[in-house]
Amino acid sequence: MPFGGGKVTFEIDRTDLQNPTEDRFTCKRFEKALNVTLNSVVFRSSGQDLTTAGTYIEMASRVTEPILLGLAVLAVRNRVKR
């Protein structure tokens, strides 16, 4: 009940729902979804605003760094073993 004993009414302006199928599946939206998914699941985002190429280079480096580190450890182990 509002102050002073008045009556409150709500009016909802509702338009008919539309199915935006032509705008839903675009290359730009797919790239954004892929980027968000990979950053949240696989990679840690650096927090910097990078270009598209920079983002993919950062992702590639995050994959190759552990591989190269493992190969370096195996190379050192092989040298010390002999």
C-alpha cells in the first residue's frame, strides 16, 4: 500500500518475441564464444587488451611453454645420465 492510501498499478509494455536466427550464428559471435571458453577453461587471460592475433599468439605460447620446458628437462636428464 503506498503512502497516503492510493492504489498502485503496473503496466507492462510487451512486444511479441522474435527468433533472431540470422544474427545468432555469425563468425564474430563464434570467435567471441571460443575465446571466452578457452580463456575460462584452458588458459588464464592476461587481462590485457590484445588484438585477435595477439590473443591467439598468447594462447599458442601457453600451450608450447610446458612442452618446451619438458623437453629441456629431458635433454638435461639425458646429458647428466651419461
